[in-house]
Amino acid sequence: MLADLIPESFFSGIEQQWPWALWLLAAGAIALLVFGADRAVTAAVRLASALGLSKIIIGATVVSLGTTSPEAFTSVTAAFQGKPGLALGNGIGSIICDTGLIFGLCCCIKPLPLDRFVLNRHGWLQLGSGALLTGVALVAALWAGGFEGAMISRWVGVALLVLLVGYMAVSVHWARQRPEIVPDEAAAGRATQPGLAKQTLWSLVVLVVGLAMVILGSNVLVGSASALCLRYGVPQSILAATLVAFGTSLPELVTAIASLAKGHADLLIGNVIGADILNVLFVVGASAAATPLKIDREVFYLLLPVMMLVLILLRVFIFTNRDRFPRWQGAVLVAVYVAYVAAVVHFGVAGTL
């Protein structure tokens, strides 16, 4: 598995012999993330043009699947290692980070366009996937007779993976219903360009390589940052609830900023929405299918409520806006994320979660 390519012993060995090298690893990982995200965004746009699909659909499927892979690999590995709280917390925390921090921050930088055709479809699935996970957790608690013994069973994980396949199929179907969102000149180019198959294949190769760089960079950054936190005495509970979720969401963050810088805000929105859906269907689904996940108390008391808050806020913004998300709405989402991190740090230190 990708998450096992760089074991924890590698970073702990560096921390013991050359602690300063951890900072170099972190800096190198960020550079790899930025370069890989830049290549992935460029290839995704070209692939969308070549295939006649909208950039927002490509962002919600292909790019999201790639940038969500760190969460999936990390959570499945944690589940196999007997750390179900880390596996589930990583998936939920990544949704909060994607929607609150990434979408909110990019909206603060530049008002984002609002495509109702896509947001009234994928957007509802985004909210629905969060509500589904919340419902599953509450039913599990009811079945166990309380929060302490609640578990997400393997069959629920398999069901989520089946829904993942259905989501991908529906996304392609919706893309075919909206061919007009691809510029006419791009369609004309597809009809006359002799090397279409070669361009499509090359764009796909570059996309895969770019996403691989993003995933590898995030893996190195999480490992080096984790070792740094342990070296400086940061509690493990805080590390699991904040750094791991933020670290595995770095691909979405860097890809979003690269999309914004290149003028492809629709790819950014599709990536964030798709990542939220995949964090439930792919990350939690694969982790629960690997081994039953115990639901810790903090999931009920903090993580699920904050997750639903940011998802509902985004849905309200979609409903009330006309053609774009103004900056103040991004500021609200970022404020919720900052308050969430502060709560995790405060209650984690106090040991009251």
C-alpha cells in the first residue's frame, strides 16, 4: 500500500540522528505537492477538453479520486493497525478541512462562480453523503445502546463502496447531459484534431504522474510533520484530529490554489465537492470494509456536528446566491474551521473529549 511505502520508522530514525533534516523533508514535500498539483490541473483541463467533459465534472471525479487517495490509504492503514479512531477521524476531519478551510480560503481570495446545474446535483450528493454518515453513526450508537460501543461494520463499508461506483456512473451521465459547458472552439478542435487519441492518452499519463507526486508529497509531509510534532511534545490526540486530516487534505488544498491561479475555479469547486463525497464513500467505506470501525465519543460530540454545519452552510450559500460565492461567505467557512481547530486543541489538551 502507498501509505506503507514510507514507514514511520524512517522518519523516527531521521528524527533521532538528524532532526534538522525533517524540516528539509517538509520543504521538499511542499515543493513536490505544488509541482504535482500544477501538472495535474493542466492535464485535467486538457483531458476535459479532449473528452468533451466539463472541468467541474473532471474535478469531481478523476481529480477528486486522486487527491482523496492519501486519506483513503492513511485511513485503511490506520484501520489495519488497530487505530479506527484515526481512520474515521481522518475522513470526517478532511471533509471539514476541504469545505471550511480550502473552499472558504479560496473564496476569500477570489469570489467563486456558481454553476447551478452541477451544484444542484453534486452539491446535494455532498450534503447527502455527510447526512448518510451521520445517520449511520447514530444508528450504530442506537444499536449498541450508547456512544461507547458504536461500530461501523464491514457490510456498511461495502455498501458505501457500492454507492461510490454508482456516484461515478451518475457523474458521467450528468456530464453527458451538459455538453454545452465545454467551449464551442474546444469542440471544433476535437473534430479536426488528428492526434486526439495521442493527446488524450498523454494528458491522462501526465494527470496520473501529477497526482502521484501530490500523493507522495503529502505522505512525506505528514510523516515529517508528525515526527516534528512528537519531537516537540505535541499530544497525539491533537496530532490525529488536526495534523493528519490537514496533511492528507493538502492535495486538495494545493490543487485548489493551482486551479484558482490558472483561472479554473470550476475545477476547484468540483474537486472540493467530489472530495467531500469520496471521503465518505471511498475513505470511510474502504476503511470500514477493511475492518469494523469503532466510533469514538469525539466523533459524536464534535466532528459530526461541525461536519454537518459546514456542509449545511455551503448548501445555504448555494441556495441564496445567484451566480457566485462572495468573499464574506468564504470568511464564514474559514472562521468555522478555525473555531473547530481551537476546540480540538482545547478539549484535547484538557482531556475532556
